[in-house]
Amino acid sequence: MDQRRLVDRAKHGDHEAFAALVAPIVARLDAAARLILRDPELARDAVQDGLLRAWRRLPGLRDPDRFDAWIRQLVVNSCLDLIRRRRRRATEDELPAVEMGSETDLAVEIVDRDQLDAALRRLDPEWRAIVVMHYYLGMPLPDIADSLGIPLGTAKSRLHRSLGQLRSTFGEPMDNVVQVREGQFA
């Protein structure tokens, strides 16, 4: 069944249609929430809150073709709301799995992931959210700005500054970034 039909059924209260819409993307939403919040328990809470928001606001969704982007925005906003409520930095934890080529040496993979984790940890959570939304979720900057309720120029500036901070953490140009699923970079 196509997404438009599932969205329409879910808008009218069909729980199974909503579950069918969410099932293919929930793992990616959880991984993004873990990257933003740095805590697997908080990430699960944020994803659950985002899905609850989606269920409640689904009747107001105007464009069924934007369901995936819309629900990603809701989950990211849930993450940021959790951070604001807690008014502290989230607990540090390991990064979610990044798919790498089979030729990659395990030791190199571990070191690269550790360096990336350390670099992301140094970013402010709201800046880290922009990096995750853009590079991990593949969202364009205008959608990120709209989702976070900030001007496009601010989103561009924060992404640019975040990348500069990541580069300085690595102490070298980021030419050796790790390519992950769907052509995005981490």
C-alpha cells in the first residue's frame, strides 16, 4: 500500500496504518536521537514522544508525501525539548552503528568512531542536532531551519561553525570522513 493511503487511513485513527508508516524509519529515528542526546534511554523517550506528537498531530498533516520529513522534525524537536527541560548536557554514550565497508579494518573503525564520538560530544546539543539532521538524516538546511524555528542563515552558520569545531577537534582537514548509508557522511 502506498504512503498516501496509509497516511489517510492513519489520519482517521487506523493504528495499524500508523505502525506501518513508522516501522521502516523508527530505527533511524532512534539512532538520530541517540546522536543528539548521547543517552540511549533519553533517545527512546524522545522517539516515543515524537511518535506520540505525530499521532496526535497527524490529522493536521497537509502533505502526506512529507510524512517522513515531518516525523523526523517532530523527533528532533522532542530531543531538543528534552535537553531544554533537563538543562544539562546529556550523558555520554556510544554512537549508534555506522555501516562501513567490509574491507575496513576493525581497529581503524573503532578508532574512527571513537574520534567522531569525542568530536560530537564537544558540540553544543543544538549544534549537534543540526549536524545529525543534515549529515545523518540527510535533511536539507531549509527543512532544518524550519524544523528548529530558526532563520536559514542561522542554520547555515551553526552548521559551518560546527564543522569548523569538528575539524579543529580532529586537527586536520576532514577529507577522511566515513561514508554511511544513503550517501551521507559522518
